Amino acid sequence: MPPLAPLPPTLEQTLSGLQTRRLRWLLAVPKLGIVLLLAALFSLLWLLHYNEIEEERSALIKDVLWLEQNLRFHFDSTEEQLQQLAAEIASGHAGEPQFRVRATHLLKTMPEVSHLFWLDQRQRIVAAEPTANLPDEELSPLGPTATSRGIDVARRFGKPVYGEFFRSSNQQALNELLVPIHSQGQTHGMLIAVFNLEQLLAGQVPWWFTEKYKVDIIDTDDNVLAVKTRIEDTGGQSYEIPLEPPGHGLKLRVTGYRSQENSLQRLLVVAIIVLAIGVFWSLWLVRELMQKRSQAEEALRAEHAFRTSMEDSLTVGMRARDLEGKVIYVNPAFCKMTGFASDELVGQVPPMPYWVPEQIDETFAMHQAVLAGKAPPDGFEMTFRRKNEERFHALVYEAKLIDGHGQHIGWMASVLDITERKHAEDLARQQQEQLQFTARLVTMGEMASTLAHELNQPLAAIASYNSGCLNLLANDNANPSELRPALEKIGLQAQRAGKIIRRVHDFVRKSEPRRAPCDLREVVEDCLGFIEPEARKRHIRLTCQQDSPLPLIPADRLMLEQVLLNLLRNGMEAMNDTIESQRRLEIAVCLGDNEISVSVRDQGCGIANEIRDKLFTAFFTTKAEGMGIGLSICRSIVEFHRGRLWAEDNPHSRTGTGTIFTFSLPLTAD
């Protein structure tokens, strides 16, 4: 079987998809704007930072060049002074005293010069200040010292040179300026000025420079030979430049300090990033809220569609009213039921257009009862009219209308059109009455002979008393007072005969059930009097046991007599095969808390188990000439009086078999 093709989307689904895509675009635009804003902001910050670095580097380079130039000028000045002194020594204008005076002055004005030596042609010290020991003499066992190598170079080139740096015994970095003493093309000696690099930086680097930078003199292996700084941890940019003179791989390295402005800038950047994250987080929350709102709207649309479909499929009319009784909602079923459109009903106040004019007072009273919260919980029946004036019966259930906050805002009614059901019930009731009438006719026919025998007794007694009265009147000495007892008995017998005839008439006559206060004791006595002749004929002993006193119950006396007579006749017929000595029919009337029960016990054949369930089924009978409607009618009559009728075996039967038919009736009509 090929797969089913997907159903095309409905218009509502298409609109929902468009709204979803539109919402996604609306959510994407702010995010894109935030991303672009952050990119621009970070680019601006990076550009400012880059410019600041470049400016710092430019200023650093300028300052380093200025410092290098200042050192170079200082070295050149020192070199010129030594050359001048060398020239004076070579010309003979300066001797040892003049050398010491000039050396002392030079050491005082140039603290970075730690020693000044005058060597002769054989490298012997002629004069020296402040000591006569060369700083690297202790290193001579390891080979030619830096001083010796510098002297050789200066003598070979015939001009001032700077020697290699070396460390003294106290690990101070030193460097020497060697100036040869020439005379007539010959080298007659050498002037040596020893520079202390640490003192060089201390004396030649101004204080304001160290407020901004750290100055180091390093060798080719980046070993620090001298340093001048205000703090140790700089963290800024650095710039290196060869220290010429003295050369020999020495470099001047200047490193900037970490400025306070940079920390503030970084703090500002961090604050901007935090704010951007906050904005993005807020946007994300708004996005989630909008998504939840979209989902809620989608669920609401689905719920609305579901409720609309459910309401359209309902056959039960729904009507909502507010607390003032104004109609605020009707469903299609209610509109179809009444024939009015929704626009014609919503907003209406009593009297409603579907109320029946002739029952306007009753309907309005029920309307007020509903608004007061006194509507019957089991519903109530009303007669409404359609727009075409057609009447129909409605079963109405009212319930409170609660809003989403739990507040009672009105009343919701479900309305059922029960016209067809009422018609069916009336038809069933008419059929039941017809069956009862038929049953009474059958019973009347069966008991006709008994009634005739019953009537013979009072009629015979009347005739007998009448004959006696006539005989007394035939006697001239008759006393009228002797006639009174006979005439009274004639009247009683005539009343008895009349009752018998009226009972038969009422029994046969078709009439509506009439509930009235009824004395069940009289019902039992009348039935016993009615059935007694037949019982004597069947040799059945009748006994009756009643609780006293018995209250009056709301019932139709004639219908109860019909039930009891039917049960008594069934009991007598059940004892046809019982021996005459055991033929006993017992009637018991018991008063309970809420009901009265009447039981008829026989000593008959009992009820077989296979027919026990069909005993009260209409047209089911075990009699050859029976119609099978007696017990069915009896149960309907008892249930009409809100009672029960049942049958059970007689456990106290002397024959071992027998049945007890019992029906119970409530003491009140509710």
C-alpha cells in the first residue's frame, strides 16, 4: 500500500505558520542589532586601544632615542675631556699633579666614572684616582683581562675605544674608555676611565623618566647589567636600542609601566561587556516570553477550535446567563432547538422570546429561583416555544458559571428537548392504563360468579328480612318497634350489596390514579371481605396480622386493592394441590421506619428456580388460562407508588413449599 500523501495545510495552519515565521524574524532583528552593536563597540574599543598602544610606543621610542642621545652626548663629553688630558700629557704640559687634579674633578662631576688611570708605554700605572689597582686585575689568571684587550685595540687603532664590560669583585658591571696618549706618531701611554653602569643610569637617567619607564642595560644574552626603575612589575611596552658607545652588544632596554588609565579602560570594557550581556540576557528573556505567549496563543487557538467543534457537534442546547439574567451565550444546538439566531438571543433579558406566554408567570418564577441559586439539582421541566410558535418540552439543568479566577459570574444551563420522550411516556402510560383496564376486565370475568354468590347473600338476607316484616305486618297486633331491627338489617345488607356493586364498578371503570390519604387496614379488610367467599369455597383459611396503629399513606386505594386481590387470588390458586388441612393464606401488615410492608404467605407449590427471573415479566404465565399480566401490573402499580414488590420462598411453610409475596410502600409521597 503506497504511503498516503500529506494533507494540504488549512488556512488557519498557514496563517499560524506565517505568524510563527514573522515572530522569528521579529526576534532575530533585535539579536542581529545587538550583535552588530557589540561588534562595532568592540571594534571601536580595539581601535582606541591600538591607537593608544601606538601612541605609547611612539612616545616610548622618542624617549628612548632622547635617552640614548643623552648618554651618547655624555660619553662623547667624557671622551673629549680624556682626549684633551691625553694631549696635554703628551705635550708635556700636564704632569702627575695636574693629572690628579683633573681626575679628582672628573670623578666628582661624573659619579658614573669610578676610577681613572694613567698608564705609561709599558702599561705601568703612572697615576690613578682613587686607587692604583685596576678593577679587573683579579681576573688576569684566567687570561688577558678586558683592560689588556682594550689597550691593545686602542693602541692598534690609535684612537679612543671602549673595552668589553666586566664585573668587579662586588659583581658591579663596569666598562672602560681607553684613550691612547700619542706623541709624534708614537703611543706613550693610555688613559683609562672606568664606568660603573649602575651609576651611569643613576646619574644620567632623570627622575621623570623613571616615573614612566624602567631602564635596563643588558648584554647579548639579555642579562641585566644595570637597572633603574621605580617599580619592579611593569607589564608595559618595551623598546631596545644598542648602547653605542660603548658597544660590544650592550643594549639599552626601556619598558613602560602599566598605567592606571589602562586599568580604568579595561574596567570600562568589562562594564560594557557586562551591560551587553545583560541586554542580551534581557532580550533572551523577552524571546522566551514571546515564545511562551506564542505557544499559549497556539494552544488557545487549538482549544478554541476544539471547543467550537465540540459545541457544534452537541445536540444539547447550552445557554449562559450573567448574574442579572441576561443571555451572554447560546450554542448552535440551542439556536436550532428554539429557531432563534444567536444574535436574536444574546443580550436578551427576561421575558425571553422562547418563553410560553400562557406560562410566563411560572417561567419567570423559575427564572428567579435559578438566579437565587435555588434551581433543582436534578433539573426541571419547562415548556418553551420555537420561533414558529411551536411548543416543545425541555429538561433544563442549571449550574454555576465560574470564570478563570474562580468567581461566580452567572449560570450555565444545558437544555434537552424531551418532547419525543414525553410523547413516548404518555403513550406508554396510556398503554399501561389500557393493560390495567384489560386486566380488570379479566379479573372481573373470573370473579363474576364469586360476586354473584356474594350478592346473593345480602339479597337473600334482605328478602328474608322483608318476608319477616311482611309477616309481622299481616298480624293485626304487630308492634312497629319489632320491625325496626329487621328494617335496619335490611338497610345494612342493602349497603353491603351497594358497596359490592360500586367496588366492581370502580374496579372495572377506567380512571386516572388518584393519590389520597389511605388507611391500609381498611384496604386489607375490604379485600378479605371480597375474597372470603371464594376462600370458603376453596376451603382455605384466611388469617390476618396487622401492626397498630397504622398511619395514612398517600396512595390510590382502588389500585392497592387490585394488587392485594391479585396476590390473594394467586396464593389461593397456588394451593389447589395442597391438602385441605394445610390450606392457609396469611396476610401480614408491618410498619417500618419509613415504609409499610404487606406480605401474603401461602402453602402452595412455590416458584421454580427457572421461572423466578421471569415472574414479573409481562405476558409470562404458568396458568393454562392466564394472560401473564397480573404480576406485571401489580409491580407497575407498586412502583407508581414508589414502592417495591418481590417474591421469596416461604421458610415457615408446613408443606415445605410456599411463597411469600411482599410489597412495601413509603409513608410519604417524596
